[in-house]
Amino acid sequence: MQKLALLSVSDKSGLVDFATALVNQHGYKLLSTGGTAKLLAEKGLPVTEVSQHTGFPEMMEGRVKTLHPKIHGGLLCRRDKADHLAAAAAHGIDLIDLVVVNLYPFEQTVAKKDVHFEEAIENIDIGGPSMLRSAAKNHESVTVVVDPADYALVLAAFAAPDTLPALRRKLALKVFQRTGAYDTAIAAYLEKQAAETPDLAALSGYPESLTLSYKKAQSLRYGENPHQQAALYGTFLDHFQQLQGKELSYNNILDITSATYLIGEFEKPTLAILKHTNPCGVACADTLEAAWEKAYATDRQAPFGGIIIVNRTLEAGLAKTISEIFTEVIIAPRYTDEALAIFSKKKNLRLMIAKEGVGADSLYDVRSVIGGLLVQDRNKILGNPRDFKVVTKRQPTPEEWDSMMFGWRVCKHVKSNAIVYVRDEQTLGVGAGQMARVDSSRIAVWKAGEAKLDLKGSVVVSEALFPFADGLIAAAEAGATAAIQPGGSVRDEEVIKAADERGMTMVFTGLRHFKH
């Protein structure tokens, strides 16, 4: 009996050559639908329309064409069971040995600007996933292809039949990965529509069941440490273009993400230096060169092997200065040709362009925990200064207000417990990740001292409340004249009193920025 292959694809790349090989080299009879059947016929290949094969016409604008027992019976029939074969024979069901299907381009459709809801719904494929799943379930007997890139593998396996069972299992897995990703994309789109539609708002938020599906972007040399395997999934590489340097590492990718979120807080010319995802120097200025001098002054040791990011075109003068120290990654929206020429001399330096501009966005933070995942909205809210409260007797000066808002933007991106000293849109000392807030303050003061930066007249910034007055007192003794923090401690009155006694001004934001 002649073998049957069912071909129905939206992506027709490589299809004609593949179908020609199926017919001429491997003796297949072709079944097909719609545009695929038309293309094959135009190329002179013998093809039978599915509606002719089933004896049932396409209807409802093509919504119903392959959902038929002669299709799914031909796919699901087990060749090792006599009763299956008898049922197929009794009902005139021919067995289908090969299925080639890729799905309506739903993801591409909803990615278009201003796509209409009705268009999106019409691009939800029903028959395609059904055929793929039927064939993949019966992969012991049926070869199923969802990706045109696998055509050559299939033809090679037909020429070496001993390899076919292993390939069929691999292709079946690929089918379920693809259909899982497809369903996830549909659910995500519908969730977004629900959130944006007032009468469906009650359905928005986090779903009861969460399915994440990301295509592998690349394997990484290793993870955080050389003994850990790692890979990158998703569209990270769509947001950045690497111009030169070594392959990105696991740690580079984490640092680039943190740097991009941080720099997105600022509109003025800004430069930030990060190490292990923590900012160790940030400054705004009229030029990037001036911002560099202020940011680098914060800490001249930590930037070694760090990440530098800017939010303006990086020009030759700054490139020459930066190239004098060892840097892992530099990120900018653009570079001048002269700057690129200077950096090209450092072959291992990873030079990145932020394609969509710095400050790339993301809706969610997802972190693995024992037995599952934690998912939250990304912390994009800075807080409205109009809602901030001055809780001390002394009001901040305009200069203190400016420093407070600069520091509040930076501190949000420092690991908790976080203390940052700032003045005139420049970081002076950063204390990150300590178990006690007063220890973070002491480290920040020590770092400022090491950098020979005077903290007199500075602003101290805390991403969470001061639980005791000791942290504020330490800041005052270091020279700070102003503080900004969320407030909300049971000892707030003690902290406020300590500030008043030292002539400090203090602002409560009412908003916490923990970063674990």
C-alpha cells in the first residue's frame, strides 16, 4: 500500500524540495489543504486535497477541514493492534505515515502594532495542533514534522531506517514543546486583553495555572561558576546587538539586565558602573565625560571587571578614558565610529548596543524556588514626590530635593539592605546587601572614605525603613544633612527625633524598594 504524507503548512520554506523527495525518492502519496495543495500542484507534484480524501467539504471559512475521522483515525491507529487495523479497514481509513504541519502565525500576528482582536482570534490554529498532537502521540508509527529545519533530518532517516525510531521520538517532543508554547502565547494574549478591557478586569492578574515557554537562544559556556551548566532562553538577544568581544556569559547577562533597568530611571546624560548587579558608581551630568568622572570617583576599585552603561551616544573621548581600565561589558544606545575604533583594540571587551534604547522593559520578575516559581510585577514605580512627606522640622533645600530624587532612583537598584550616600546627582558611597542596615551605612561611609569623597552635606538614602535611630545617627556623624526613606517603623518617632536633634531634614516616601 502506498504511504501517505499529509502536508499543511503556513511556512512554506523548503517545502517543495522536501515534497519532491517524498514523492520521487520515497514513494509517498501527498495529501494537502488550501494554499499548500495549490503550491504543490503548481510545482507539478501529484497532490490530493484533504476534502477529496475525506469525502467531506471544507466549510465555515476553512475552520473545518482536517477535523475528520479519516484524518485522525489515519494518524492515531496503532499498527501493532489488530483491532485498530480492523476498525480502520472497516471504515475505509487509510493510514497516514507522515505529517508535516506548522501553525497559523499567531505570535507574529499579535506582535503587530494595533492588531485587531478579531484578527488575532482567527489566527488561532485548531486543526494544525490537533493533527500534530495525534501524530506525536502515535510517533512509534508516524513521523511528525513541525519545523522546516527538520526536513533534511527526516530524509536522512528515511535513507537509514534504523535511525528513524529515535528521530520520531525527538520530533514528537518538539511537537509538544511547540504546541505548548503556542497555547501559552494565546493565553498570554487573552490575559492581556482581559486586563485592558474594563468589563473583563476581574479576570486579569495572575492566572491559576502558569505555563512558561521560551525558545532556547543559546547555550552558555557555564553558569555562575564553571561547574554549573547554563543556557539562555527567550528574546534577550533581540534587545541587544553584540559588536565585538567574547561570548556573553551567564553573569554578563544578569549584569546587563540590571544595568539596563537602572539606567532607564534617568533622562539626563547618565553613566552607571555595576559589579555583580549592584551599582558601584552612578552620576548624571551635562556630558557623559563629566558623568564618568563623577561615577568613577565613587569607587575606583570595584569597576575592575565591571559593567559600564550610558544613555547617550558614546564618543571617542570617553571611549579612550574607559579603555584604560579592564571592563567586561559596555552598553550604549549608539557609538561613534571613532569610539568603535578605540574599543576594537580590546578584543575581549564585550561591546553591546541596546537596540531599543536603554531602559528595556519587562512585565514580570520570575525566580525559581524549591518546587516552583515566584512571579511578581517588576518594580517599575518610583513613587510620586507629591505624596512624599517631610517629617522633620527642617524642610529640604532645592539642592537636597534633587539629590534625594537622584539617590532614590539609584537605591532602588541596590541589593537590600541598601544605603546610598549622594550629592549633586553623584553617588558618594554605596553599601549593599548587609544583614543589618547600620552595617550597610558603615560600609558606604568607609567606601566614600576610601575614595576620598567628603560626605559633608550629603543625602543618605535607604530603600527600606530605618528600624532604629542608629543608622540615621551614623549617617549624621558621617556628614549627611538629609535623609530619604520609606518610613513605617514602630520607632519612626525616635528616628525623626534623632534627625531633628541633628538639624537634619528627612522625607518619608511611603514606598519600599526591597531588592533580594
